[in-house]
Amino acid sequence: MNSKTRPYHLIHFLIWPFLTLVYYLKNFRKPVAKNVMWLFVVFYGATFSIGAESEGSDIVRYIADVEHLNYLNLSFNGIVGYYLASKEIDILRTLLAWVVSIFTNNGFYLIIIYGIIFGYFFSRNMWYVLERMEGKIKFFTLVLIFGLFLIIPIWKLNGFRFWTAAHVFIYGLLPFIFERKKRSLIWCFITPFIFHYSFLFALIPLSVYLLFGDKIKIYFILFLISFFVSEFDISQFNTLIDQYVPESFAERSKSYRDEDKVEALREGEINTDMVWYAKYYSKTLRWSIVALLILIYWGSRKTIKENQELLRLLSFIFLFFFFANLLATIPSGGRFLAIGNLIALAFLVLHLQNNKVKKEIHTLSKIATPFLLFYIIITLRTGLYSFSVMTLIGNPITAIFTLGENLSLNDLLKSL
């Protein structure tokens, strides 16, 4: 075994995972870097902490599922009946909870399994972009890369179903856009049935794109229109859902389509008690991305047309944002904006890193930088809710003895 294939990264990871991750993020072009990222997400799952701010999150229910199923001690036929009675559409949550419950009633082992799955798709998506960058990394590209990692970051593990579905969808999408690998689209089409049923909505823009192709001018116009005519008639929408979609989907989506909740969201009556930076940090990212996309479309159309990969990606981005902007006007629909943001940042990273930047875009990038840094700082702050002390200073051996008993960094800071 030569020096290039010796697993020194594994030895280093066993000693101090966080420092190993930092080293390989800095040296992301090393072949093992994405696997170190994957391993760290698994380790993060093993040292996961449910802080005070996370007590109402989905992860609490996922952990409770394991304890409940362990008590029920169901056979395979029993879990099939349990799943059917739940009227769930996507199957993975129930299946994983049942498998773990066969061996233990400790739901924190389930989070490790979540880390294995989420970490794989997360690391592959990030490096799909990183491996296509050319030359020395520019400062603004570095800012965009930070943003790329933080759109759907590893601490979104606490909402495993939807956010893993997002990465799985993108995992199938990018190879199709860049390499025309049609087989990779299977990941997109199985996402609603395996991970989260709401991705049936994400299949609409994908299906439109597959049908009509790269109609970038039309998609750009729709993209612009969606900012001004973004509210659709929810009652007519509900009628269509109830008439034409499977009963299980209609039943599961009722809470998102409730007309009173939709009206409250559109009138700005939801989350009125949030602190100012929590209200605006995602908007700073959103409008920075929108401004950059519009300016690049108008100012760099020739460059984009010469690169078919980026042309296809930008076409899909405009189309996807059209649908995402519409969905953002119903409860929880705004989560699809994060998918659009991640794909858009992938485009921005590759376009701005690999091509000469015009003066206007360079100026806008300077203006956007503080807004993007604001988003990065606030998003990193939210990571403290589930990052524990052991995540930063522990290792896989120490994690064995602290599973489920870790103090979040946020709770630690509040206690000081």
C-alpha cells in the first residue's frame, strides 16, 4: 500500500474529527475530503444534542418513534399495518424507526442512521460543485461556498425527512443537468415516496423542464412575474388537490393548505415575535441571489450560452424559482426556496469562479458580500442548538459513552 492510499485521514478522524474536517475543508481537492465530510455528519449524529430551542423539532418525534415501536415489538407484518394505519406516504421514517427499535429503545441510534444517509447525499452534492471549480479560489467565491454549505446544513438533520429529501432531489438533478445522465433522475422521482411526500410539488417544475427543455427566456419572464403575482387562489388549489390527487396525499397536506393559515401567512401574522435578525437573515440571502442572477442573465448571456451546462442549470433555476415563489405563500411551502437557493448558489459559484467577471457583477458582489456574511453568521448561530461540546472536542470513542446525553453549545453559552 503506497502513501497515497493509506487511510491517515481515518486515524486523524478517530483522534479529533472536527479538526480533521477543518483540514479537509481547507484542502477540499484531496480525494478523501468528501468522505471526511460524510464521516463527520455521522459523528455529528452520534453527538447530537437536543437543546432548549430544539425541543419542539421533528427530531424529538423521531426519537419517540423508536421508543414507542420498541414497546410495541411489532413483526414485519405488524409494521406494515402500522404504516398503512398512519396514512403516511413516504416510508423511510417508519421503516428506519422500526429497524432500530428491534435492537434498542434509544432513539439516538436512529440519529446516527440519519447521519449516514443525510451525510452521504450532503457531501456528494457539495463536492459535485467543488470538484468543478477551476483555478485559485476567489474571495467572493469563498463567501458563496460558505453559503452553499449553509443553505441546507448538516444540522437540518433535525428535520430529517424534508431536508434529506432536498439533498436527494438535488443529488439526482445535478448529474442530469451537467452530464445529461437521465438515470440519475430516478432519485428525484422516488424522493416523494421514500423521503417526503411534499416533493411531489418539486416534480412539477422538473416535469415541465423535461417536457419543454431550456426555454430560458420564458423561464426568466416567469421568474420575474412570480415576484409580483405570487399569491394564487388557495380555495381553487384545494379543490384541485381534493379532486385529482390520491386521498392519502390530500389528507397529509391539509394542514399546509388550511385557508386560515394561508391567509395569516400572507398577511404577515405568523412569527411576528421573532427577533429582527431571524426575520431578515434569509431575506438578505434571497435578494442577493436574485440580484446576482438577474444581472448575470442580462450582462453575461453570451458567456452563459457558450457553456451549455450553466445554461441548462440557469434555465432550471428560473423555472424552479417560479414554482417555489408560489409555494412560499402557503405554510411550509417556503422551504422549497432553500432548494432553489442551493441550486442557484451552485450556479453562482461555478460561473463566477470559472469565468471572467464583468465590472457590474464585480461591483454587485462587493455590495452583496456583507449581506451574505450576515446570513452565514446567523445560520452558524442556529447550528449551536444541536452541536454539542463533544461534536467539537470529542471523537468516536468518547461519543459511545455520551450518546443522548450531550449538552448543546447554545445551552452551554446561556449557562455561562
